[in-house]
Amino acid sequence: MKKILLLSLAALLLPACADKNQYEQAVLEQMKKETDIKDYKITPEYMAKCVVDTTAQKMPGIFAFDPNRLTAYRNYTKMLTLTESQDPKKVLEELRTDFGSAKELVEARANYTESLMECYTAVISESEEGEKDKEKDVKEEAAPVAPATEAATK
């Protein structure tokens, strides 16, 4: 009985992982095209992970393997690869149906865009703080050490 349960669980999780991985791959491809990523010297993989994690917070579904979340991953992937399709108008109509309405499609696109901007802000802030810390360390190393006082030597 335990083996059947384990196999059933594995059968459910494998497609779930595939849906999320396809979404991550689609985001990574988008990040590789972003010129700001290159300008700020951000690795596309790091940025893609941030965007995937941030968009997932506002996706339908309660947890990572929730069927609603898995559908959202598929829909977001389709949305990001829209321009690569043979018939973008047809795919756009399918997306409107898949998301439930044109409004929900717009909300999904806004979620992706807002997540992208949040990640840019966070990553750039991290790099600026890192540079300030490096400058501070260099200044501390270059600062002369005060001579020891007589009381400290006794």
C-alpha cells in the first residue's frame, strides 16, 4: 500500500516540477534578452530565480504543487513565449480563455512586470550595499592605527 501511495505521489509531483521548470526556463530566456541585466552585470539565472519566486507569491494556488498553481505556471509560460509562436493572435485568444478573461491576463502580465521591477530594485540595492561595504573595508584597512596609550601597555 505504501508503495502505491509513493508511486502515486511521485506521478503527481513529476509533472508539477516540469511545469515550474518550463516557467523558470521561459523567464531565464527573457532575462537573457534584457539589456538592463547586462548593464548592471546581473546574472540572468539569479534574476530569473528572483522573478519566478516573486511572481509565484501572487499566482493562484496555495502551495507549489496546487493544481491551480501548476495551471498558472503553464499559462505564464505560454504568456512569456507568445511572441515566439507561429500565430500570436490565436495564442493570445487562448491565453484570454486560459486565464479566464482579458482582465486576468492583464493582471498576470502586471504581476510579472511588477515582479521584474521588484527584483531589479532588490538586486541593484544588494550590489550597491556590497560596494559600500567593500569601500568601508578598504578605508578601514588604509586608516592608520592609533598608537597604544601608556595605560594600555601596563
